[in-house]
Amino acid sequence: MKLLIYNMLDQFVLRMAGKTIAVSEAIKEDLIRHGVKEDRIEVITNAVSAPMNAREMKAVRLERRAVMNLSPKDFAVCYIGRLSAEKGLKHLITALSMIEAGAEHVKLVIIGDGPQKQELKELAEKHRVGERVVFAGFQSDVEAWIPAMDAFILPSLTEGTPMALLEAMAYGLPSIASAVGGVPDIIDSGVNGILVSPGRPDELKDALLRIIEDAPLRKKLSAAARKRIRADYDVKDWARKIEAEYDKLAGQT
């Protein structure tokens, strides 16, 4: 009931606003469906700052992997975000359980907290992958964990322009993500990441195996991901766009 009231108030305020900034075209379309006038919506995607240098990344990688008890042989796949139903984590754990060859070295690191945490832990045990899933909990310094990972995965059922995906790509992590919301605007599947259908553990499993088994593909996706972030998701460009919108509004008063 509280959520319904919040959504109604949110929609009312957005309809009255002189300008609304959406972080993806998909969110813009959703706003239009809820009565916000199209000419009052500006799409400005999220952005990220430049990552730490290579020397810092190497030191952080060694330190964080030691904290998580990960060996040099372990392939660490990372999820960052809220632990709730719309993030599709149940499908991800199911996908992990479907990987058989070299399975003991494939580890899933879940960074974040939320209402589904206990359910996900129980599901991991049910699928007999409890020892391969690391629940790292909420971390205020998320960027300090990314260099320790070998790949990033976002199995969401709904998204905007996810910051975690942008941050992972900025660090060059080969990334797998559901083709929802603004994600297809970021990832060109097979070029700078891999897109999968939402709610499909089989596709998640196949994408994971591609990245785990194909080192040249990982290298290709990593380089292209860094290039895409530098070109289109630079935080300085984002700040200039936001400032320009405020200037326009100020000029109308």
C-alpha cells in the first residue's frame, strides 16, 4: 500500500515538473506512458569517472581475492546491486548450478544486500553451489572490489542505465547483462559485452561458459568495454549536460 501511494505521488510530481531527466530511452517511454509530456523529458544517461591505474588495480585485486579466499585458479563472476526479485538473482544461481566442467573454480561474488538475501542463500544450498557463492554484503567502496573480479553479470528483469554495469565496463570486466531497459543502449552484444534474455538461466549459463572458456573473447570484450565508456559515459560530459539543463530552466524564469 505504501509503495502504491509513493508511486502515485511520484507520478503526480513528475507530471508537474518543468523538466524531468531520464537515464534511458526506456525510462523516457515509461514516463510518457504515465502522463509526463515528452517535451519535458531529457535523456541523460548515467556516467562514471575514470578507474584507478593498473598498479593500484593489481594491488587491490590481490588483497580482495585474499579476503574472499579466492585462489589464482578461481574465475570470479561478480554481481553488484540490491538483492531483490526484480534483479533476477534466482536465475543466476540456477545458471551457476548448470555449469559442470571445471565448476569448482567458477565462483559467484554477490555484492549488496536486500530482502532476498536469505532466500538466495537457501537456493544456493538447494542447488549445491553454496560453497561457490560468496555473499559479500553491502560495500560502500564498490569500486575497490571490481578489480578482484574476472567478469561481471547483471541478470535483472528490469533496469534503467545501471551504474554497476558502467563501472564494471570502465574497469574492463567482460560483462553479461539482460537485454532490458537501457542496457541494450550500452552493450552491443558480442562486441563489448553479451546480452541475454531476462529470466533465462540457460542463456546465462551459455554466456558464462563463453566468457570462461574463451580468453581471446574476454580480451576483446574488455578492450571494447573500456573504449565505449570513455567515448559515451564520461562523467565530465554528464556534468556538462546536467549543467546545461539547469541553465535552460534558469533562463525560463
